[in-house]
Amino acid sequence: MPELPEVETVANGVNGRIRGEVIESVWLSRYREPFKTSPKAMAEALTGTRIERVHRVGKHIVFDLYRPGNPPSSLQWIVHLGMTGRLLVSAAGVPVPQHTHAILHLSSGRELRFVDARRFGRLRLHRPAESQEEFQGPGREPLTIPVTDFAVLFRRRRTSIKAALLNQSLLHGVGNIYADESLFRAGIRPTRMAARLSRERLARLHSSLQSVLREAIRLGGSSVSDYVDADGAAGFFQLEHRVYMRTGEPCLVCQTPIRRTVIGGRGTHYCPLCQS
DNA sequence: AATGAAACCTGACAGC
DNA sequence: TGCTGTCAGGTTTCAT
């Protein structure tokens, strides 16, 4: 499931492969779920633009697009991978996979394809001219938020720290894997009420979260389910998971069996001895 | 306003 | 073999 490190890996991969290319034509599927902007408006807006840069904001992949003309204009194409979304750069002759919802035909002759079996992914346009600013995402960036701001996010939150970490309007980019892994590394029980964590424990969580995210980015993300990068290659961080999907297996620190519970409808994994 | 549960989806897998 | 039921979880929607 794509979270911050997986989305960053995909965005960087796509950026390196197709930055500078012109979108010559666009094909979009007839399903309605993937499109938060109408397919007609999206295809018209994308066609003829040049891809200036592709980068990540939270779990969103942002395409900065430039339209030449008099006057020239700019806009952003926002891609959210949902659970099973993929962005693939392919040669034109490569067979189009099932569940393909968008094909951007590029000036090099290659294609950028958005493929998403479950249709939880979303595509939309963002126009800086209309909204006065570039796409920002719903919350704060986990990798750059200062520790004091981080602590403020959880003040007076009477929900569990796990649910708060998953709340995208607070921090964006953290999903189920990295919530569980960062809480284990910080020694915090996922069920603990966010508001009751001490400043010291929140500082430790801030540090654990940033280091686990950076390490996962370095390893190309976690390939569980069917996540792959823009080349179709898997990541390696799943080999570093200490609690996620290790229910019943011994804790790597104390040998106690890892326990599983459900928080906010999400499978939640923790060590009952190491996390208090 | 904040919180939690349900709904949206398909593929993988277990059990029979 | 093939069927049925369950589970996975990011986001949105709805109810409390």
C-alpha cells in the first residue's frame, strides 16, 4: 500500500524519466471513480502541456505543467495511488494492463500509464491561478515538521496515537505500515491516547517516524500487496518491518509474540512488552 | 468539532 | 476444481 516512501519513490522515478516531455494526447477510461475532475476537462487541460517537474506532497504525486501560449499558464495534475494504484512509464508497444485508467502519450513516443485495479486512486487538476497557491495537501509534512509543531498536533486529541498518526489532516503521508513501525521504534503502545503522551515520548516518536520514513525511502519503499515503482520494480523495506504483519512471531528485541488488534478499522501490530 | 463506523472496490487466500 | 466468505486499507461519507 503506497504511503509516503512509496509515493516518493514513484514520484522521483517518474520525474527522472519524463521531466521535460510534452503531453501530446490523453486517453482516459470510462469508469467514474478515478476522476475528481471530469475526464473531458482533464484531457483538454493536459493536452499540449510540458511536464516541468514531478514531486510528492503527502501521499499525492504532483505534476507541475506548463502550457505555452500568449499568455502562458501553469497547472498541476494530482495523482493519488489509493491502495493499488501504479504509475508506469512504458514504450508504446507494451501491452496495456487490465485496469488502466489513464494513458498520457508523450513526445518521446513513450506513455505514462495510471493502472488501478481497486479504483481507490484519484486523478484531479489543481490550478494555481485559481486557488492562489500551489497544491499543498491536507496536513503537515512528516519529514520536515519541527518537533515542537509535531507535539502541538496531538494536544487535546482524545483518540489513540495510532489513529492520530493516520489522520491526514494532521500529518499527511503516514499510513498503516509506518504508523505501526514508528510506534514500535518509539516504544509507544498504539492504543495510547494521543493527548496523554509526554513531550519526551512525542519527541521520540517524531524522531522514530522521520528515521523510519527516511530509511524506507532509501530502500525504495515496502513492497507488500502489489506496490512497484515506475519501472515495475519492488522495494525492500518490507524486510525491515519489525511488527507490521508479524502477528505471533517473536519480537526482534525481547522475543515476546507480536500482538494484533484493530484501531480505526486498521490492523495494528505491536509488541506488548516493548510498547507501553 | 471530533470521533468512529461503514462504504467504496478487487484480488488473494483459506476452507470446503 | 471451483465455489463462497473473509481480509487487506486510503479516503470519503455519515451518524453520533
